[in-house]
Amino acid sequence: MHRKANRTAALVSLATAVPPHLFHQEQILRAARGVLADRYPEFETLSSLFANTGIRRRFGAKPMEWYLERRGWPERTQAFLEGAEALFLDVACKALAQADLAASEIDTVVTVCSTGIATPTLDARIAGKLGLRTDVSRVPVFGLGCAGGVSGLSIASRLAESRPGTNVLLVALELCTLAVRHDELTKANVVAASLFGDGAAALILRAGDGGSTRIEATAEKLWPDTLDVMGWKIDPEGFGVIFQRTIPDFVRENMGPAIAEILSRMELPRDRVDRFVCHPGGSKVIIALEHALALDQGTLDHERDVIADYGNMSGPTVLFVLDRLRAQGLPKRSLLTSLGPGFTASCVALRHAA
């Protein structure tokens, strides 16, 4: 979907944050071995996954000792509410400071999260502490998973454009580590243990009054009959990860044609995209993306750095990549891409004026 140039949403600020507990990948491997190896003979064969993800360290909402005990829904939910509220306030305050805005100047809040359930929603829980107005519009979004950062940006930009001059705060926040399972003796559970970390990103958008980085177009593609690629299953212990197909293989086979289709709908020639900004699901996914997008190996350098420093934080991860690119200097046009449950490709075209 294209936007009219005089009313497109512009990026006012972008901030990132992680919870306080730092874990090195070797430390997580030792912990996973202690919990799973005696009961799951295939663990040692699968343990090489921890070294092959490209991850050096990750951050978690709880100290390591918390993850070593078996947890059920009540404990997971309490940990989610405590950790998510603190992280929400942290990242939102950073975005507001960058934009030189008070929380009372925010008109709409879009909250994207798929790793915990909160009713009242997270935005309502932190509204008083942050200083949001009582008439602020709240838009909580659940279920987008790893596509949440890009899809959330698309949603927030359309809300900004619907009311030019208003300030829209987007918070994409995930506490993936809280879904760690002791009872799931499966490859999917080991893959999840080797990949996921916690983090949040916040952006403020405004339409109608300038801005050097603008949302030029947005689009999505939903593949039919792909519900088994990625998602959650829910049982008495909590969320359980679904990985029933090899995602790098899916990316390698399907992402190229999907991006060509999306760019065509955007009426954006491929040779006018200066940089693809991709959600880095893991090192093999990054390699598959470079292949699918006909990029030289090593092109997605910031993606590799982010996955190494933070792991896969689901939805916010691609916004961490965008933050690094902004610090370096954005090219004229970039295309944010992410893949998530559905199975869905979500894209946002950014146009930057130096």
C-alpha cells in the first residue's frame, strides 16, 4: 500500500531496551544440559545447535535460577507481568526522551506482544506510571510473533496517518525466555532454548509535519496451509513452541518470490531498494535470506551482530537492526522484512532524506 507523500507517517524516535539479566550462550547450554540431557537422549546430538545459531549472549527477565525450576501458568504470568511492565516503561521513556516529548503528548499507544497474556493490557497497567493521558487510544496486538515489529510499525503508521499531527507510540515487547519448558522433550524445545531472548523496542511516529524517515509503503503475504510452520500451542503448563517445518528451507524457497510480489504491489522496483533490513531468526535463517534475496553472503551484517548480542527476541529484533542502521546512517530507501506465524511475510518500505 502506497502513501500520499504529504501525509505519510514519519519516524520521530526509536529506542531499544533489554531486561537486566545477561546470559552467555555457553551458560545457557550448560543449564539446558542439566535440565534435559538425562531425560532426553537426543539432547547431546542437538546440543550443537547452541554453537550454530551465531548467538554469543542473550538477556532474560529472570535470573538463571528461575529457569532451572519447572513453572506453570500462574508463575509464568506473574513473571511476565512484572518483567513486561518494567521493560515497557524503560523503552517507552527512552523513546520519549529521544523525541523530546512528555508521555502526556502521546495520543495513541500500539502494544505488540505474543509471549504473555495481560488483561488489563500492558499499556493500561503502565499508563499511570508513564504519565499517559486518560483519553489516550490503546491498541494492544497479540499473536504476530516474529513478524510483530514490522507489522506493528505498519499498524502504527496507518494510525498516525489517520490523524495527522498526533503522536503514536509503538512498543514491541517480548519475553520469550519465560516460555522455557522442562517437560517438552522435543527438538523444537531445544531449538527454542538455543535461540530466544527478551527485549523491547519503541518508536514514535507522526504524520503531516516533516521528518527525515518516512513510511512509504506497507504490505504482507500470508501463505496458505502454513499454520504448522511456527506458533504456540497452549496446555496447562503454558506456551509450547511449534516448529514443524524447517524455516531456513522455507525462506530459501519462498521468500524471493514473496518479496518480488510485495515490491510489485508497492510499485517499488527492486533496484531502488538500497538495503533490506531483515528479522534475523538465527544464522541459518540469515544465510537463507541472503540467498533468497540474491544478496552477497555477509550483506546482512547488522542482522548477524544483533542476533549475536541479543539472540532472537521475536518481534522487536528487526527494530534493533533498524536502530543500528540509523546510527550508521540510513540509505535513501530500505525495506524492513520479517516472517512470523501464519505463516506471514510482513514488509515496510522506508524512505530517508539525508
